[in-house]
Amino acid sequence: MKLHEKAIMPKGFKCASKNCGLKDKGNDLSVFYSEVRANAAGIFTKNKFPGCPVILGREIIKNGLLRAIIVNSKVSNVGTGRQGIENARRMAIAVSKEFSVPQNEVIMSSTGVIAKPLPIEQIEKGVKGISKLLNDDPIAGAEGIMTTDTYPKALSVSVDDAVITIIGKGAGMIEPNMATMLVYILTDAEMETPVLDDMLRKAADKSFNMLSVDTDTSTSDTCLIMANGLAGKVDEKRFSETLQFACIEMTKMLARDGEGATKLLLANILGAKTEDEAKFIAKAIINSPLVKTMAYGADPNIGRILMAIGKCTACEIQPEKIEIKVNNKLIYLNEARVDFDEAEVRKLLSGDYVEITANLNVGTGQATAYGCDLTEGYIEENAAYYSS
Amino acid sequence: MKLHEKAIMPKGFKCASKNCGLKDKGNDLSVFYSEVRANAAGIFTKNKFPGCPVILGREIIKNGLLRAIIVNSKVSNVGTGRQGIENARRMAIAVSKEFSVPQNEVIMSSTGVIAKPLPIEQIEKGVKGISKLLNDDPIAGAEGIMTTDTYPKALSVSVDDAVITIIGKGAGMIEPNMATMLVYILTDAEMETPVLDDMLRKAADKSFNMLSVDTDTSTSDTCLIMANGLAGKVDEKRFSETLQFACIEMTKMLARDGEGATKLLLANILGAKTEDEAKFIAKAIINSPLVKTMAYGADPNIGRILMAIGKCTACEIQPEKIEIKVNNKLIYLNEARVDFDEAEVRKLLSGDYVEITANLNVGTGQATAYGCDLTEGYIEENAAYYSS
């Protein structure tokens, strides 16, 4: 499978973004729109302080049908009580009027600072006339949903005559339990809602749910898929595999652009007792501040990988059976560090891609988790995010 | 209860430290010694990659008797296989000879880099003659066990005629499951081993087990207590309470000196469904990189506290019931941010002590967790720890 060199819109989808005054600079409002009614499914954060758009969104998605998605950045509409629910609803009403589509076929997301009231009047004013800005470049939509992302993210892949396009954002507060920050998947394939829903969950489990930038789970995580059918039927198995491939590619893109990140970090666990244990351990490695700083410093301090595996105290771990590789170079075997050339390992770690593979040799469970290094950039970004 | 202004040794205890060549500068070898046999108990890391001293130590402590503790810093003797076990044993043998005490009454710890062979000959040479350096200042012993600590840590408190003295170290790789990095508790009170063991576990549960600097669980965490009885019997209840007080004070000292830390971070959870849920949520707050950077930046971005509470998806959380205070100032109530003065909250956060209190109002469980902020200092320290 191969990504398109440049993201394109599937048939019948358009998007737009603009500045409606929430941010001083850059776009802060995006719309994704299908010219015909699309089957749709969605998954949301498990955070117990869900944002108002998530609370409403869970209801809206039950219909399994969508025409448009409206997203604002800068203010997340979380921890804002009943007024927040009302404001989220007003976002859908505004889009429903602007595009003449049913209100219950519009879903909304908000991302940004928590516990600040949503400036709904500005958003309503922004929605007016946004239909005239609609265009075919997914990047245009990606631009309005960014918070601390350093660039807008979109990718496309083909399956039969259909296209799957993913627009995503997310740089910090990322350890999804259900989905990552904000991800919108658009396709012109024809797919029934229950099938879409099932495929989305399976793909997210291998991709967005295995991503962690900083262990913090957003209150707004949302992943939506819209399938408008304009490219006709496609092979279900191929579609499902392609969807998973595309979700993993977007996951890597999000990981690599984690706040302050300089490199993509992958942890593969093989031979775990169960798949769940493999996932847990892979996440522990990806989340360990000491492994993350080791990767950042390109320091061959590989004991930290042992530590991160060992702290998974509920998992089956037998130190004497474990083999560990870094970027395919064997570094730990038979209960001892392999006598490797430190300069060589330092070089392996100094690229922008660090892949840690541990075979636990106690079963057949396997999993891959995605993350990034931890740098001064993360601190700078987050010690003064609010006021910026 | 009040700490002594300066830590002192309980009757019959002495300590010493020196440089035996593991570190370029500073002491790297310490001994804690009781002139008479002491009852003893210990708790160790739950990490599944335990260090060789931990593996051996678990056996030695079963006797419930100790005369001496030998500790080296710089190299941790973890992930070193059978040779590592043999080297740990040789540390005890060397002390047994130097002090003419039974070998099975000597316990050892090693702290530092993981998966490097222990330079046992240097340590054996260092132990020779160390008995001549014994003195009455606990700080002398604390100096030899430091790794990235910025100062040696010891404290004393009196209970009846007895003294409890705690010597500790720990700055990174700290989220104990049983105890923190290295903590040695010495007392001249007379206490039976099973009582000591029980009191130690209870005190650690409220103190060291509630400490987290970076979510990473050391492979070497060890907490030992020796009671040599030279001050006679003391009231058990008072002793237990005093021990807990002293352990909490040492926990705060360790938290405040976390790698790169500029402030102590406390999270109090009240009104949780159970004590376990209170502990879990308190730890989630203390461990959240976004809460930690908020504290560092003194940024009144209090939504991050909601996020950290909400990500405890297995706990009973009802957003509409939650009240949150920062340094005793109410900031969140009735599902909305209290309309506070941002400059005032910024000032509260800018000191070297940040206390977050959340009342969940769903039960009676409560807990306090201890940690620190996350700064560039942590990154600097850990991106090049190994090679330093």
C-alpha cells in the first residue's frame, strides 16, 4: 500500500477553513462537507471529563449519518457546564443553516484550552459565508484545526476506485483510550454504517489507540469517518486493510509532530503472554520519560528499556528470556547487555527514527506503540501554553 | 511532631562513606553499621527486572536481623545475570570481614547505571579500612549513595527516648510500587521484627509509595529499617505515627529534589469512592506532564487538572460534583471554572510549593501524592545521563 504523494479529497467532499477571531493569527475554524449524505461512525475519548462536543457528538453519531463536521481550535469547550452544551449545539445549527443540511447531520469538535467559555458568537459569525470558501484541498481543512501542531496533517490512499483521506491534528495531551485528538476520515467508498463502525474501531486499536505523546488523555479526542458512496462499492477486506494502513500512517505523522519532538519512537513487543500484555508493555516503553530522553540524547543507556519493561508488574516477564533490539541491532540477550559498540548504537539512536523491539519469548502476543522523544521543546511549549 | 534541626545518629549506629573510584568525584561507597545486632525489615521494588542486590536482599531480610548495610552508587548491578548476584554477595562478604559480623547480617544496595558490570574489585578494596572512617553524622553516609541528587538527605525525629533517622536518595526513575529509590531507617527503639515490618509497610504506603517523580519505577528501589533496641522500649502507637511522619517528610524531601525540579507538588484527593481510587487519581495528577509543566510555568491553565482527573477512566468521577482548590484557593465548582483572578492564581503557582486539592464528593476515600514539576532540567539531566 502506498500513500498518495499529496492528499486529495474523495469525490463529493470539500472543506474550508478561516480565521474567525479566536486566534490572533492562523485559521481557527474548519468545515468538512459532503455533497451527499454520508454513512458515518465515530469514536470518542474515554476521559471522564469529556468536552461538550463529545457529549453531544456521542448522541449525533447514533444516527449513523453525517453531512458536515465543524471544528474550532483555540478553545475546547470542556468543563463549561450546560452553557457549553448549548454552545456546541449552536455550532451545528449555524452549519445546518449555512449549508441547508439537517441539524442532526452536523457534528462538531472544539480543541484548545480547557475550562474557558466558547466564544460562540464569533464562531457563528465565522460560519456565515464559509460555504463560499469550500475547496478540494484537505490541507485547507487541516489548517483550521491545529493547536500546537507545527504543520497541517492530511494523507490519502486509494482502494479500488475509492479514496480514503485522513485529516488529523494532535501534538500534546495525547494518550488516547479510544481515539487520538481530532481525526477525520473521509471516503467516497460505499459502506454501511455498522461495517464502517466496526472497521474504524479495529483500525483505531492498532493505530490511534497505540499512540502516546505524553500519557495525558485529552477530554476532546474524537475520530470520525464519513463514507458518501460516490465511488461505489469496494472490496471490504481491502478497504479495511487500507483503512488500517492509513490510520497507522496518520498515527506516525502525529507522533513525529508531538510537542517538542525531534524523532519518531516505535516500540514493538513480540512474544508476550497475550496481545493485551504486549500493548501494555509497548505503551510503557513509549511513555517512559527516561526512554524518551534516552532517545532524544541518543544515549546508549539501554538499561532504561529493561526498567520500562520491568515496571509492567502485572505482566508475565522473565528477564532471562528477553531479547532486545534497537533499530534492528541486538543489544540485550541471555540476561546481559550484548557487548556492542557504543558509538554504533549512539549513531543508530541519533537519527529521527528509533525503533525498539523486545521479544519476551513467553507467548505469542504482539503489539506496536508509537510515540516521540521528550525534549526541552515540550517543556517550553507547555509551561506557558495557556497564556500564549 | 517535629524534625530535629539537624539529623543525628540513634544510639549505637555509625556510618561512613568514601570514594572507591567508581565516580570521578564525590563519594561512591557508604556503610551503615549498628554496634549491636538490630531487628530489621525491608521492602523492595516490584519491578520485574530487579537488581541483583534486590534479589539477594529479599533472601537476607527474611532472617529479620542486620548489622550493616553497604551501598555503592554509579553502577546499579541490574541486568547483569549470575555474575551480578555473585558480585552482590561479594559486597556482603567484604563488609562481614571488615566489621567481623556474620555475612547473612549484611545487606547491600547498588544504584546507578543499569546493565553495566559492577566493578567489584574496586568496591572490595574500598571496603577495606572503611571501619576506621565510621562517624556519627548521618549526612556522611548519605553522601556516598547519591546519584543525581543535588544534596545528601537525612532527617531525625524523636519518639520517647528513641530516635528515628532516615537517610534517603532518589531524584529520577521514581515511581515506587513498594518503596522509593534507596531509603535507610535507623532507630535505637526496641521493636520486634514482625512489628517493624508491619509498621514499615504502613508508613511506606502513605509516603514513599505515593511519591512519583517521573512514573518510572526503579529496578533497585529498597527501603530498610534497623532497630537496635539501645534506647529501650517505646510506645508502639507513638512509634508508628512518628515513623509515618518521618517517612512523609523524607518523601517530600525526595520529591522536592526530583531531577530538574523547582517545586514540590502535592495532590490531595478527598471524597473518592475508595482509598484506592483516591490514590490512583492523586498519582494521575502528580504524574501528568501537563500538570507538572503548568506548575513549572505557574500558568493558571487549570483545565489540565480536570483532564488528569478525567483520565482515570476506571474510577467513579462525576464532573458536576467536583470541587478543586489550588493552594487553598477554590478554582472549580458546579461544572465551571470559578471566576478567579488569574494574576492571583499565577502568584499562588509561582512559589516553590503547589498543592492541588480535589474533592470528588462521591465517597470517603482520600489520599495524598507527592511529586514535582517537570522542567528543562529533567531533560538536560536525562538526555545524557549515561555518558556523564
